[in-house]
Amino acid sequence: MRKKIVAGNWKMNNDLAQTELLLKDLKKQIIPEDVEVIIAPPFTNLHHSFVSLRDHPIGVAAQNMHQSNEGAFTGEISAAMLKSVGVESVILGHSERRAYFKEDDALLAEKVNTALEHELDVIFCIGEELEDRKKDGHFNVIKTQLENGLFHISENNWKQVVIAYEPVWAIGTGETASPEQVQEMHEYIRRMIAENCGSELAESVSVLYGGSVKPENAGEIFSQKDVDGGLIGGASLDAESFMAIVNAFP
Ligand code: PEP
């Protein structure tokens, strides 16, 4: 049985006061026992979130980290720093990091290694742009991102990895991939893992979908055979919407 996971990527939203309010609302909600729920607040609110959620099943993830262990990297945050404030996992390869901060597959492979060495779980994001899909190149983009960023890890390390398929054209646009498009790509991702790392392992890896998931469309997306949950942006900023998504599994 693969883990069902719903993770909320808050992006650069919520100062401390807003974080306190959202945490308070989230803690009022009942979390289903069979769903792992994670929030990814900005760096400044990670420790506060961890302390606030200490006796609560919601886990705390970071949205990024630096690939080096320490040193002269002004403005950056290391894996050890994240661990020291209670963070359990980190989102790597989000399309906004790839596009605005020029993070490429080679850099992401380094970040993956560092995160795994520090026993942080990794939510590894992959996704094609609209142009790729129009040219029918979307499968190739996903294959390359997986091969160059992730497939070098050891079999043992896969236990710490979750994949999030996020077509760039569906992120923050209100345009969701159709359930058929999502299933088709998730099946492809699982096939790629099977070919590179074995079918038993492929069956065990949770693959999340991200891109304009809302309470209204989550149920249909989560009913697809190879979809194990979602990475949620906008809708994770409202406790009720986020929890409606968490409860949308069939
Ligand atoms: C995201 O940024 O990971 C995301 C899926 O955003 P949204 O849900 O807002 O499209």
C-alpha cells in the first residue's frame, strides 16, 4: 500500500501572525489516519510551525535548501539547519525554483543527495511547460528530469522520496490537467521508475499531482489509479479548502 500524502506549499505567503492564524484553523480540523498531511511554510515560520504542531499529525517541510553543508553562501539555508528546527522533509525542484532561480537537474541532483544524507525526506517536483506538451515532448521532459535529478539514488534512499508531477501550465493558473492527463503521466512516471529501479520499488513510491487542485476537483484526481495525493499551492492557504482536499480521497 502506497502512502497517501497531501502537502501544502505556502510559497512566499504568510507572515508570523498569519501563520499563527492558519495553524490554529488547521489544528481544529480532523486529519484522516490514512493520509499524511504536510505543510511547507516559508523558512521564517518553520520553527514556529514545528513547535505549534508538535502534538499534531501534520508534518513540516521546507520549500528549498542549499546543496552545501555550510559556508559562505549568503542568504541560504542548509539541510542541518532545517533539521535543527524540526523540519522532516524538503520540496526540491519546484518549477518556480527551476524557472526563477535557474535550478537545473544537476544542481537538483546535488540537493537531493544532501537532503538524503541528512535524513530529510524529499518531495521531488517535475513537470513540463505548455510548449513541451504542445510539441508532444512532455514525456521526454519528465524522463530527463527523473534521469538527471533523481534516478542516481540508492534503492534504500527511495523510502525517503515522493515525486510530485506538476505541469507548469497548471500551476497557479486555475487550469488543471484533466484526470486522464494526470493518470497517463503518473503511469508513465511509475513505468520509468520500474524500468530504472525495478517494478517492486515503482509500486511503492507515492506520486502526487500538483497544479490548481481545489476541493472541487481533488476527488476526481485522487481517484486515478496512480495518483497518491497532491501538492497544493493556493488552496493550502485556507484551512477549510486544504482539509477538504485532504479528505477528497475515494
Ligand atoms: C504548487 O505551487 O506546487 C502548486 C501546485 O500551486 P497551485 O495549487 O496554486 O497551482
